[in-house]
Amino acid sequence: MQRFILALTLLASLTLACAQTSPQTQPTTASVTESSLLPSGEGQGEGAYITFVINVHDWIHTDESADILMKLVDLFERYNVRGDFYFTAEVTRKLEQERPDVIERFKNSNMTISYHIRPPHPLYTGFDSHLQNLSDDELYQTLLEYETYALNLGTGELDRSQPGGYTYVAQVFGRNPIVAVAPNNSQRIKDAAQKVYASLGAQMTLLYHEEGTRVDQPYEYVNDMLVRPSDFSVTRTTSIDGTDNFWWNFMSKPNADAGAYNPTKMLQTQLAEWENHNYGRAPFITSLIHENNYYRSGAESWTSIYFEMEGSKKSNPLSPPFDLNAPDPSKLRSPEDQQAIFAAYEELVSYSATHLTVVTSEDIVEMAK
């Protein structure tokens, strides 16, 4: 089989299409079998595809967020690969206002820009009560407005005096975010959101975060958007103490370089398992991390604003108005812990750049055509 030659720069300008037509009555779903996906060859990971996803959502600690974003862009460029950065509109606004150097750095880089949302956006499950009884046309139009105007963080309502949502992120970075995420448990609301995002120029969506891709049909489409493929991920581990946790929370522990902790060794173990199954194609792998995971531990800084807290964990969603001065439940990591996490991540990037094919959602969209 012939190896895909991936274009390393896919920065052609994408047109912002703000069509406001009502959604179709039924979602369209399709699957595509890609017979020319490369199977892993000799040498662990040869032919495998890995995406480095960085979810960006810390709008409270803007400087800490900005500093790690700059460091990550430097890291990816040093290894001649790209990262896939998922921005919320709220973080984008804070960066534009307080750290425009970060915006310029991304605009002048070949990193991929994607989009996601956080509370109190009404598309987020638990904050969607006023969407549930809308007609299909009303639902579509309401979601379109939330992707056009700003979100009031204290009330969850629209602020029509400012741009916001997907269109704002596209405007600031000068290109359409490739992925747009619709994190809602209602299929009707999710369908409407995906149609809105597709109309605005997004090309990919999520049905699962870390694994779920069909072996025989890695490319699937829903509502005219490609579903982000992921056969397995280098994100969380359950083999340390039996709990579901993330590798970065163990970097300051004794024997942090052990296989159960170290993300590169986690990747190698999962690659070996994949190859032993002899699936006949290379896997799609997701390395997922949030920018605040490098410098903060515990719940996200904004969690206590929008959720009841049970100790350090969130529970039920709160109702507006929201207290924007609620105590910050996160804790600053020690310099040693931050350094250990970044070093382990750099090792993963370095290994992947040498032994795997690093792709972003932008590359995968092209591969699926």
C-alpha cells in the first residue's frame, strides 16, 4: 500500500460561511471505508497516526494559560510537527485583550485551530434547559446566535454588543476552526449544533473523546461533518491504583518513569497491543491534555462558579446568576511538578515525531477526502 504524503502546511484560508438557514428535518450520517490506510510496518508505531490535542479553557489564569501555550507552540515547532489547539471563545477574548502576543504567535504559526465550549454555554449538558422545548427552527437559530454573539459568563445569556462563539474565534485567528464540539446528551440538540457548526465552516465533530472508531470504517460523517477518529488515547491510566486518572497527575510520584505512569511507555504498550491484533490498518491515536493541567491541579478554576462542589470535585450544575468571584478550587503545581509534566510530554512528542505520523484534524479531513 502507498503511504499518504501528508501536507505539513494546510493554511489556505477557509471561508466563513454564516448561513442562517433552518436545519434539515433529518441528520445525514455516512461511513467511509479507507482501504489505503497504512498498516503498521516493521518497527513499533510505523504508519500510526497521532494527534496532539490541547484543550484551552482557563480564562481565569490568563498569563499562566498564555505562557504554556507559547511554550507548546515552541515545542511542536522544534520537532517539526503540529498541535491541535481547541479554544473557547472566552479564553480567546482574554488572550486578545491581555496577551495579544499569543494570538499573533498562533496566527503566524501552522498550528491547527479548533473550537469547544464550556459552561455556561447552553449547549453544555446541564445548562441547556431553555433549549429543550424549542422547535427545531428555534433551536437552530438560538444556537446560531450563541455562536455569533458573546456569552455573558454571569448569566449565561447572550451579549449582543460583542461578537462571540465559533465565529469570534474564527475572526480572531483568521481561519475557521476545524473541529467544533457539541457536548450535549440530547441527540436533537447535538444534531442542531452540528448543523450550525457545519454552516459556519467547521469540518469535524466529536462523538467520543478517546476511543470508539470502527476498525473497518475509520472515517464516519454525521451532519456533513467528519467524526474525529480515535482508536485509543494516551491520556488516562487505570493501572496505577485502579482508579481512572490522568498520567500528568503522577509525574511527581516515586518511580514516575515507570510504564504505568510514563506517557511514551503507555503509547508503546498500546501500539504493541494494536499490532498484535493485526487489524490491517494503522491506528488513529489521540494525546489529549488541557493547558491548565501543566500548571494547576484539581478542578478547573471556573468549576465552582458553575457547579456545586463536593470537596474538590464538581457535582450538580448551579443556576444563574453565577458568582464570578467564587473560590478557585484549583491549586498551583510546584515548579518541579510542572517541569516533570512538560518533560514527559516532550518525550512523547519527540518519540512520536520520530516513529509515528503526527497529524491534526486538518490533516485528517484531507486524508478522508
